[in-house]
Amino acid sequence: MSTCYEFLLNGANREGNIVFYGHKLPISKFLQDVECFSGALATFGLTKGDVVTLYLPSCPQALVAFYACSKLGLVANVIHPLVPINLLAENLKKTNSKALLFYDATVKDERPLSKLNQRLVRCSIADYVTFRKSIFKIYSHASGKRLKNVATYAQLLKRGTDVVTEIAGRGEDVVCYMHSGGTSGQPKIVKLTNNAFNGVTEGMFKMYHPEVKAEYYNLATLPVFHAYGLCSAMHGPLSVGYSLILVPKFQPKSVKRYLSRYNVTVWSVVPAMLKKMLATRTFDSKGLASLDVIWCGGDVCEESLVEQVNGILAKYSSRAQLMRGYGLTEICGVCIVNNYDFYCKGSCGQPMPGNFLEIWDEENNALPDGETGEIVVSGNGVMAGYLEGDDCLVEKNGKIWVKTGDMGWKNEQNYLHVVDRKKRTLKIAAVNVFPAQIEECVKQLDFVSEACAVGVKVEGKQYVKVFVTLNRQLDGEYVKREVIDVCRRNLIRYAVPYFVEVLDEMPRTDFGKIDFKNLEQR
């Protein structure tokens, strides 16, 4: 396969736009900026395989830099823009990064960056806005402590204008470092190739086969530092001809405005985003009329949420449905989905073209349909391994398989049903107990907004504790009785919680998922 850069050039619609804070960046201009920034990076003296760190939110500069890295054979190390400086420093050392792009809106005090031994590049909202540009520039200067002699993104575009660069990257090259919880629960740096990004894109659109026009927008509310976001919500749509709306920070009211103002046909989300839209009453609107599909992954998506969202979509759209899927960073974000050609209620769907699914036991033997075991997947998006080594890849029957760390089963039609994370499985009296099943049971109660089940030990004995948030004020003892009662009626006795605690809100990870490790530590 080709690089992500070549894949983009071959499929992008030059008549389309990238929308950023309501401003339109023509895709033709975006492609020019990729060329200019490639030239600028070449002046840094970087060589193939060197690492450029993108400490950025979802913004045009992040995408320009990603494609420039792909062209030159560099590696884009994509970091959450709110990671503390001390953790950023550790990452830069581990990845042997040579240059750092940062955002003036998120780095208020630039002085600590001077100690990171990086070529620094300051990016700004002002780089890609047309009206109120001067206001953004003034705010940037006045709102933080700025280093002198730091190259700006705008300056580098000008510097690279007359620098001609050749395509040095190859399809098999690692183009991106993504950061994952790892399939074993330990933080890992995942190496993803150009081929992985392009393979997932091809699989998605062979399966989806939409009508694509420049006036059709893909709404990208997922972050660029998330494999599902960068690949499925940004690179894929741009490379097949969609226009794109970049949303740096998810806010329900802003999303509602985008849905109402633009011809949004495709939207990729995680469940937490939909729940926030529903809770703020910003989802139920006429702006959904042009939607063709909502892809939902990245976390457990309950059937009750699917039904609620589809009920609203049926009021406004002639076709749109919420399509639940499954994937992980180690396979470039997505590999299994429901779609209009094949759909199974309660499942995450079937493997996309070029992907394969099996369920294994502890000895890596394939289990029969209907039996629960570890989910293993293979396909075009499989990572090149972890930067730290000690990966979860297994070669078997001529394929490279990812042992996902998730538990599930598949039926005779190859539809995947996820049970829980393997690393979250609890042992109660030597019996496997799955927190996700407990959470799904508890959320049957109409007063429960969210639930998270964890294991706690008292005098060496394992118990289940459930944390819940409520959609209305209720007495804590009443909540505890109802939670325990619904679990007793629907679960094996080992899974019935011994402790129940009501929270005002759930702690969240950087990706918006419930932080169950935080709750375990309580």
C-alpha cells in the first residue's frame, strides 16, 4: 500500500472544506500547507524514522503535520494536549522525539518547554481563522508566558514554500505513535503504520459504500490523539472525498450548531458523547435530518442507549441509525461494526472486509460459537507492535492476531458480543464475575444514569462494589436496596454487589471513559 499522504492525495476532494471554529479551510489550501510544512520539516535536518511530537488538540495543524510526517517517512507521536509537562518530558525521552508542536491556547507558560531539548513550534487558533484573527493573536500574546525565538507554524509554512521534498515514506513504515491502556491494562505506546491507517479506511468504506460529495461533511468530535478519531473520523473521510468538521473540544451546544448548519451525513462518537447530548437535550433536533449514520465505539455501548438514539433519529432522518462497533488502538481503532447490510441487535457487528475474528481459550485454542473467551482479531490495521516490546501479537494459521484482553463470544453468523475486559474480570469464590454485566443490569433501574462495578477486598476476601450516578435525588439506602435487588433477580449470586455508593459524577479518563481504576483505589 501507499503512505497516508499518497492515499490522501489520491482520494481527497479539492472542492471540499475543513471547518474549524466555524471557518472554512479549502482542502486545496490544506494540501498546499502539507507541502509547505513538509518543506519546513526538511529544513530541521530530520531523517527518516525521526519522531515529531504533536502536543495538539484536533486542529488543522495536527493533520498537516501528520501528513507531512507520512510523506517524509517521519513518525508523528500524537500526545494529549493536556498531559502534564513532567509526563510529556518522559514521553519525549522514551520516543527519542526531535521536534514538538504545541498549542498556545493549552500551553500558557512555555518556559518549561525550553528544557525538553526539542525544536519547538508554536501553533495557534489564529493560524486558521479569517475573521477576528487579530483578536486571537492579541489574546495569545497576553494570556501566557511566551518564549522568545520559538518558531511559529505560520512562519514555517512560509519557510517551506520553496523547498521541494520527495516522498520518502513507505506503506510499511511506522507513521504514528498512539498511546493506549494496552491490552493488559498497562500504558503502552502503539506503533501504527501507513498501511494500517489505509487498510482500515478501505475496509470501512467497502463495508459502508456511501455516496460521497464535497458538500457532505463528516463530523469529527473524536480527538486526534485517539486512533479511532485520527483514522476513522479524520484520515478515512478526508481520503475518500468528504469535507470535515474538526471539533477541538466536545461541547453539546456547539455540536448541535454544527449539525444544524452543515450537511453532516457521518458522525463518529463514543457513548459518553451521546449521553451528554441526551442529558443536555441538545440531540433531539432537526439538525439530524441529513445524517446517514452514527458510528459508535471506544467504550461499552448499552442496547438501551442504541434504542434511545435510534428512536430520536427515526423522527428526523429517513435512514440514519446508530451503528455499534468494536476496536482498539492496537488495530488502528476499529475492525468490527454493524452496518446496513448486516445488523444484529445487542452485538458489535461483524468484521469489516479484511478483518477476522476468533474467540480463544487460555491456551490460544479457538472456541466454538457461543462460548465465552478472549476476543482475538486480525486484519489490515494490526499494529507493528509496542514501542516497549512485550506485545500481544500471536502468529497463527498464517495471520498475525491481536489478543485484545476483552472477553466475548460470537454467534454462527460471526456477530461479536462483548462481555467485559479480561483485565477487569473478578474472581469471587473462584467464579469469574464480569463487571460490565453487573453495570448493564444496574442500569435497568430508571433512576440510574451510570454505573461502574469494581472489586474490593475486605480482610482478604473479594467483594463487588457498585458506584452509581443518579438522574434525580433519592435516598441512598433506597438506592442500595434497589441495586442489590435488581442484581439478585438477574445475576448469579457471586455477582451481587455487597457495597453500593452514590456519586455526583463519575471520574473520567482522558478519553472520556469511566476511570474504573480511580474507583478501585477508593
